[in-house]
Amino acid sequence: MLLAALPALAGFAALLASARSAFAADTATNIAQVSIRDYKFTPALLTVKVGTTVRWINHERRTTHSVLFTGPGGFESERFFPDESWQRRFDQPGRYPYSCGPHPEMSGLVVVTP
Ligand SMILES: [Cu+2]
């Protein structure tokens, strides 16, 4: 699905003024998404390259969620509502396990490769 969208994104980037094209190319290639639905993160295991921004999108009908990193230096995002999202850029390789603050039974893992 992402691969199918890439030509369209590249075409869109080409339409932008040259001053903005570098930014557009960056956002087109370095964002990964995790969807939250039915109290699950999908995909629960996400592998990305260093420098990637991961965006968690809440697709519930009425439940708020957060992203709570449970490893060293962990922290919790703000709670986000249906149709809202929260994102984080990963600049260091490693394994980033997380759960949801209000729903500890939800879990996911981001693996960042060099
Ligand atoms: Cu939750």
C-alpha cells in the first residue's frame, strides 16, 4: 500500500517550489504509521531505519490512548483522542518497547536499525 502511494507522493513533491521540495521528499520517505484500533497497535512490531518518524494514529470511536515507552529513558506521550495522532522521530538505533498508559495490556515494539 505504501509502495503504491510513493509515485503519487513523488509527483506531488515535484510540483512544489524548489525551496520546499527537500522537506516534502523527507516527509514522503521517512514516516511510518502505527494504527490503533480495538485496543491494539498495528503493526505491533515495526522496524524502521534511523531518522524515521513514527506516527501513531488513534482510529477508535471514543477511546483515548497514549504511547508509553517502557525501556530506559522511557516516557509517555500525551493522551490522544480518536482521529488524533502523536509522533516521534527515532534518531538512535535500538529497540523501543512501548505500551499504552491507560491500557497496559496493549503493547508494541519499534526496532530502529542503522
Ligand atoms: Cu490505550
